[in-house]
Amino acid sequence: MSLTDAAYQSTPSGPLDVDRELYDRIGSMTKGRELVDSFVIPIRSGRAWEVPAGHVCRIVTIEGPQVADLNLWNRHDPRERFWASRTRQLQAAHVSTHDRLWSTLPFLRPMATITGDSLADYGMDGEGGRVHDLLGTRCDPYVNQMLNDAPFDRHCHSNLTRAVRPYHLTEFDVHDVLNVFQCTGLNEHDQYFMKTCPAKKGDYFEFFAEIDLLAALSTCPGGDLSVPMFGPDAGDAESVCRPLGIEVHKVPEAALTGWRPPERAAYAGGHGLVEP
């Protein structure tokens, strides 16, 4: 093991080794799928929806490039939610097919596995940019007020807050995101940068629900990010904002052979505490 190898590793066939044959089958067996839900999320807005375990959810750029901010919760216990930073450590800072989206403590299990990504071949560009970002988080009205000295209620944090309200969740339940279709990296000063979204009309990102999920997505007010959101060159990006399509499909039973929902973390949770 070299000093630059991944810090978090498991033994072969351990918990970090995904069954690629299984998830390739789930991702490729599209002919027998049953569409159970579909809708469009308009620009600069958000929506929450359910994805039952054993189903796939596809996010589609129906009109052209557009970045989006994704949150996930256990549908039956929202205390279990997507953990972006641990996913970044266990998988990668930019995720694609076969990567898994992990949940928070004390649950620590894969909530979803990525089964389709039309941008999988993007790789790393000349500036070090990659897509489907876990480096950054959602834009929010608090930092906008701080940097731009102006209120704005259509940032991703606000969009997600409004989206989850019908499910009796609040701003405090909104959490660090997966930035779908977003191209980002770190510059020579180790600072976060965002590039224009490379997606084209018809590109997609698809994940398989390992447990019953509540998902929420914001169509970012920065659109395709070709217009800076902050700083002296910041402008009105509404003209580069586009809607996104959502599809939820029931997967054919044959595709699920060998799959079972993941168990909660095995650790008992004692933390060395002694009961009086």
C-alpha cells in the first residue's frame, strides 16, 4: 500500500466491493421496467418524491445542460440520510456507475447504488474538472447574502427546504448534497472551482434504491453554471437554467436476482460508555 492509496479500504469481497454483475444487470435490463412515476422539475425550484427499494430513479437533462442538487433520506426514518463526506471517502470525490451513496451514523449503509451515467466517460478534463461532485455543497441564501449583499430565495438550500415541507421535514433536515451533472475540481491553490456543465440534452444519471427512499432535487439557480454566481463577474443566470425530468421505474424481478437490502451497521453503539 502506497501513501497515496485510498485511506478507507476493505479486504477483497468486503463491504466496499460492489457486485458489478448485479448492478450492471439492473442498469442494462431496461426493456422490462415499469414506469411508476415521472414528472418535470421546473427551473429554480425543487421537488421531493419517493423511490421504493428495488426501484431505479433516473434524472434526465430534458432540454440541455443543468446541474442539480440531490438529497436522500430513509423514507421511514429521516434521521438516516445521505452522508456526502463519508461517501467521498469510501467511494470518490466525483461518483459514477457502481459507486454507492452511504448514509449517516449510526446507520452507515449504502442507500443507493449508481446504475447509469451517460457522462461516465467524461473523466478528468484539462483543468482537472470531473462530474457528479461531492466536493462542494448546495448554494444557499445565507452565503449569497454574505457575498452578494442581496436576498435570494431560489438557491438550492431554499428549493430543497420548500420541497421537503410536505413530508414534515424542515431546513434542518436538508443536508450536504450530490451535485448531479456538475463539473468541479480543485485549483492550484487548493480552492474549489465550478465549470460549465458538460451535459447535453438527453443525458442522464440513474441510481438504484437499496432501501425505501425519500429523494429531493433542486434545479440549481445557476443553471449550467456558465454565468458566475458570485464575485465581480456575477450575473443573472436565469437564461441558462433548464428543467430536469425525473423517472422512477420498477425493476424486473429477474434483474434483482442475488440482491437484498443492506443491513444497518453492525457496531452495537456502546461507545465505551458504562451504564450507572
